[in-house]
Amino acid sequence: MFRFEHPYLFLALALLPVLGILYLGVLRWKKIVSRKIGDPELVLLLIRNFSPRRYLVKFILAALALVFLVIAAANPQTKGKSGPISRKGLDLMIVLDVSKSMLAQDIKPNRLERSRQLVSLIIDQLSENRIGLIWFAGRAYLQMPLTTDASAAKMYLQNASPDAVPTQGTVIGEALKMAGAAFNSQEKKYKAVILVSDGEDHDPEALKMAKSLAASGVMINTVGVGSPEGATIFDPSTQDTKRDASGNTVISKLNEPQLRDLAQTGNGVYVYLQDPAAAVATLRTQLATIGQKQLEDESFVQYNTYYFYALAIVLLLLLAEIFLPERKPMPA
């Protein structure tokens, strides 16, 4: 398999038209200067050994040097041997609710912080799997595609907050749809979702999507965060408790029935989050019923690089451009 490690660097080739314009501009400037000298015979005498053809060749050599320099920077590669690390696991999408209702403090310090602790433990204790991350509120956003890079997952988790999703709400159905799209559609097993939410808003599309994912071999596990009694929500933007349009204080409650239905439909398990370690143990036991497959991740594939060939061509082209004179030799 042939690829470029940094394909975005090919944008630098947009400089070629600029070089072409500069080349034509220099030619125009030379003609203007020659006319200003005045005497055509004198001008022809002065430039009698100048070769427009050689000047064009020098420009082409410089332009080709730029092309191969960009190719070298993009680093052409071919796939080599796989790394020494062999893993078995499954594909696991973690779908985390980051809506403002997750700031309720019916569990300490708040629902979102307790959920982040849970996800951090999942990443640590299920690191043999490929893990992807989705944050959702009023919209769902893919934060990290499936990968075995646990350190990257931890980095993304640090930024999980309501600020990461500007539209507020709880669109569980959209989040599940995005999770399903992240899996390999050709496989009918080795796929699972862990949905962490208070399930506050009733999303009629969520159950339909859960049925669709279950039919494609995806196990859906849900984790309920919060309490059925509910709590007020502290809004950092207003430094006050959240209120509805009528000015009444909003009480956010855990919607356990919806989360249980989603887990049951998705052939998974519902876990009420109290102790993150106990919740991870329950989830791990449930996920073990899926089985495991051999995983290959780009992080553990060695690539053969060939940038030095392109650099060698750049050097040869520049040397040719430097040593090729603009002027043709004068006749003896």
C-alpha cells in the first residue's frame, strides 16, 4: 500500500502558478528595459548571447525542484511489517452526554465529572480494545475515531464539557447513529456501545436506532448518571441555577426507564452509576460475552519511507539549474 504521510503539504504546489507569473513578469521586465535603452542595434549587441530557451529550461528545473521538494516533505511511504504488538479485542464506542443537565450535583462533584471518572477507568481497564469517543447534547460530535491509542483518548476526555457541544438538548438517537457509522459495516459482531447519560429528555428516535444497531450486531450498554429525585443545575454562564422560560427553577431527573429500554433493545446491560470501579467491572463482564477479534491499528504498523529519493532529485535539479548558464557560448 502506497501513501503519503503528510498529504496536506501538496497544497504548497499552489505556488507553481505564482512562479509562472513571476517568470512571465521577468520576461516582460527584460523587454521593457531593452526598449528604454533606445538603440535596437545596441540592445541586440548586448544580449546577442542571451538564450531565452536556456532561461526557460532553468525555470522548468527550478519548478520541478519545488515539486519534488513538496513530495519529499509529504514523505512517500509503503506499508511494511506490522509492529511487534499483537492485540485482541473489540470495537467500542463510548458515547458521553455533555449537556448542561450533566452539571447537576445530585452525585458529587457533579454528574459530568463522575461520568468522566467512569470513562477514564473504561479507557484504562479496556485498553485491549479499539475505543472511539462521541460527545453529544443537542447535537452529536465524533471526538475520536476507533483507535488503540489510550493516551489520545485520555487527552480528548479532558475537554469533555457542555462547551464542546454548543447546541443543548439530549439527542441520544443521533449519537447512537453516529456511533453505528463509526463501525465496520461488513462485520456483524465484535462491536459495542457504552452510552453514559442521565437520559433526561425523551428521544423517540433513540429506541428505533437501538433496534437498528442491534440488528447490525452492535451491543448497546447504558450507564445512568444522576438520581430519580433530580437536582437543580448550576449554569456557569449565568452563575445561577438554570430556569425555564417562566422563570421556574429547572429540576433535572435521571430517566432510568429510557436507558433500561435502550440496553434491553441493544442486548446489553444497564448500570446505575454509583461506584465507577464497580460499574466498569459490570460492563467488562458484559462485553466479554461478545468475544474478541485480532485488531490491527495504524499505530503499530511500520512504514518504509522514500523521501530521500525525492530530496536527491531536488539536489540534482538545483545543481543543474545553477550550473546551466543563461547565455550561450560565443562563437570563436
